[in-house]
Amino acid sequence: MSMTAKGTFEVELVMGAPELAGAVQRLDLTKTFHGDLAGTATGVMLTSGDAHAGEAGYVAIEVVTGQLGDRTGSFALQQFGTMHAGSQNLHYEVVPGSGHDALEGLTGKLHLTIENNGTHHYELEYEL
């Protein structure tokens, strides 16, 4: 049965050392989730291009630890995003096989919206 978790999160990005002779930038990320998913995440993002000009791409993996509904455990989220010619594309999903403890077997996709004031909202459609 498909379920939906909704809420908000804060994210902090810290620049790491450039990779591949400076063509790729590494960022370490931490998140705090609130709502139906309550917990924290840590991860790594790699990006290339010119984000200030709206022409860039990134990939990221983060491990979320916390409570989803009435279950506690951890799982990984994978992100793939691009910006080009004024449009953005983001694909965000649970990594298959990454669920642990009471979240073992978790699958799903996460949808993200960001308000003008910077508030990040998530909607996680999942099966467990």
C-alpha cells in the first residue's frame, strides 16, 4: 500500500575540496527533517557547471536516520538534478535496498518544493 509523508526540512551545505582538477565541486550536506519524517541526514553532493548562471547539474547521496510514521530506522536518498535555460529538473528517490531496522524494504520517491522565503517542503510517496 502506498503512503505519503509530508513536512519540511532545513539543509546546510559546506564546501569541500574541488574534485577532478576543479571541474567538480564537492559539498557536504546535513538536513533536519520535520513532520511525518522526523530525523537527520548527512550526505555528499557533487556539482558541475555554473549554478549562478542557471546552467549546472548535481548528484547526491544522503543517509536519513529517524522516524517515518511509526517506524524507526535509516535509508538512503539519491538525487539527480539539472538546471538549463531557465528550467530545473529534479529526480529524488529512496535507494533500493538501503532501508535498515524498521525501514527495511522501503521504496519511494521524494518531491521537493521550495518557497520564496527558502522553506523546503517534502512529500515522500513510499511503500514499506
